Amino acid sequence: MKQINDQLGMLTGTIRALFTPVVAQPMDAARLLRPMAERVKALLADRDIAALPPRTDQVKAARAEWKQCRGRIETLSGRTIRVLCTDGDTALTPEFVRAIGAHPDLARKKRWLEPLVRSYLGHWRRMEAPAALEALLRTRVNEYAGQSPFLGQAKAATRWLFSPEAADRLGKEAVRRRQSALGFAKPLTIAITAGVIEHACNAAVQAWVAELKEQASDSTSAGAIAFTDYLFDILFKESPIPAKSKASAVSALVCSPAADRDEAVRDNIKRILLSHPEFGDPRLPAHAAHWALCTEAARARLTSWLARRDLHFFFEAVITNDTQGRKAFWLKYVDSVVNSSVALSASDSHRLWARLRKEALVPARTDSQTASAFIMQFRGHGKFVVVEFSESGNAAYIHDLAAFLEGDRSINQRRFAISSDLKRPPVERFVHREGWESRASSFMARMGVRPR
């Protein structure tokens, strides 16, 4: 212990010997801080004051001076002109555009030119005479020779950035590069609130839909899946896409040839849409508003896919031994299903828990310990419901839709009573004995539903 204390004492002494002479000497604070002060002064001089929005009182005062000068902009101070350039209500008027365009200093003044460009982009083509302002900006931005990353980026794009084609160009280029419209515009430091971004986001979705329709019939599953993922993971997530444009893209996707011919593509679309907060299962009332903007064809197509999925699940997982050929029979009609639901018994729900979780299935429940059911709504000459049961000895029950829905019932309710909901007096029933398929086919034909 004594040795440790001796060593600590020596170390302390060494430190004091090193620092005491320096600390003991008087310090000239002004001399020591002079380099820092000079650096701060340089940073302040280089600060982009033009990027700071003017205060409300400054804008109000600048507007008053502009009104008083009667278009003689040369009588205004540079600071007043800068404030006016930030004010879209003033800067985008034909009178101001003519005046600022005639000012000999515009092409040299970053603090005028930058906010004028931002005002234009923020109110893209919503001003009274956009063509005149666009022509002025193309000329003056190209003439600017100073240091400005923003104007440098704008200069590289003047041919199309200040034109009616700006939004389409931003949107199409974003899709070509597999970026969002906002991501592609980011190097231009265009604010997300800029009017041109809103239009570019719509243009990007339109470009995506156009490319979807042009995809070759021999495109790979991986390519089609990646293109779908780009829509949802990049275009929808990273840009403010209006609900109507999203619905248009989803409608085109669901009805696309790639989705029609490729099961892997369909499965990917189903997975994304069913878990998406703005879409979900179109059969459920809670999601009806989400799908209202989509086409009827898209809703019907997705419903058909989900009915096919439910049918496979019911006749493969719930019923493990389909000796009556029920799965093969109803698969021929599944494209005519407009709504469907699987209702599991307590025992089947427990037995299939792992698969339900893996496949993100949320079936309804029956009030039975052992009997599950598959419910299909068809639309032909009349609207009717078919109910198949999991336990042997049960017939297929055919109900009139209106009667089935009496008492605020729904195809997609969360719980069904076997006796009072599913086995109410039917309009027809088919016992699964030899020849049942022929009788059921005749009934379906009379109802205007044909196999596909």
C-alpha cells in the first residue's frame, strides 16, 4: 500500500510541474480568443440570411413600401426586395415579375433570386402568368455566377424545372431511378410543402402505373414483386401521395396481367394490402371507406383471391379428408364469390393457432366446440349464400342473402351460432352423397352462376 501511495504522490507532483508554470502566468484572453472570434465573424458573414423567413411585421412593411413605390422597384432597399421575393402573394404577381425582371441586379443577388425561385416552386403554376415568371427564372438563374448550392442545382435543371413539365419530369425521373418524388427532388432542396412536389407525387404514381401496364408478359416474379414493393415502400411511404392516386395505383396493380398470371405476385399483393393501414380486407365493413376510391373490378378481384385462399385453408387445414370432392367443386365457382368468411370451432381454432398466426389469418368463430364453417356469398340472378360445414353428416346449406342478413347479421361478423345463423331454414340444401355435384351445378346454373 505504501508503494502505491508513493507512486501516486510522484504522479501528482509530475502533473503539477507540467501545468503550474502555464497556469501561473497571466493570460491575455483577447489574444487567445482572437482566432475564434475571426472564425465566428467569417461564419456570420457567410450565413445564408436569405434562407431565414422574414417576420410578419417585416413582410407587412415591405408590402406597404411596394405599394407606395408604384412599381419603381429601384427605389426600394435590397433588404425590402429580398423580403418581397419571399412573399408569394407579392412576388408572383405580374407587376412584381415585370419590375424585378427589369432590375439589373437580379442575376447577381442570391438573396433575391433564391427566395423568388422558392416562391415559384411553392406555388407552382398557380400564379396569374406562370409563363412570364418561368422565362425570367430560366434566364436569370442561368446568368447567376455566384456561390449557391441551391441555385447551382436549379441551373442544371432550368430547361425543365421552370416549365409546365416540371412535375411530370420530377415524377417520371423518380420512378426511373426507383426513388420517391420527394427523394429525387431533395438535391434541389425543394421543400416538401412546395406545390410542385404535390404534383410530382401524382406524376410519379401515374408513371408507375404506365410502367406497370408496359411490363412484358415474360417479366419475372422477382421483378414484379420488387416493382410492387417499390410502390408501397418508397413511393407511398416517402412522399405525400393523395388517397385518390393511391387508389388508382392499387386498382391497376390488383388488375394487372402479372397479378393475374403469377401466384407469387398475387400472394405478395395480398400480404401487403391486408396489412396496410389504408387498405386492409375489402370484405370487412371497417375497411369499406379505404376501398371506396378503388375500382369495383379491383375490389372484386381481390375478394376473389381472398375467397380462394379461404377455400384452400378450409378444405385443406380445417377439413383434412375431403372425400366428397367439395374443394374441387367450389373452386370452379370461386371467381364468382363476392364475399366469404371462415368461422372456426373452439377446437379447430386451438389446433390451427400456429398456422393462423403465420399466415396472418383472423377467422370468425362458431359457438360450437367442434363444428367449423365456410361461408360464401354469390351474386347471380339472385343473391345467395352457401355454407359448408367441417363435420361429416352436414349438408351444404343455401340461404337467400336477404334472409341470411336479417337482424343486423353480416357475412363478416366475428361470431356465428350454428343453429340460429348457419342452419336456419334454407332455400336449398345438398347432402354430400353420390351425384350431389350434378344437383348443385344445376342450382348454380339456375341462379346464373357458371363455372370458370
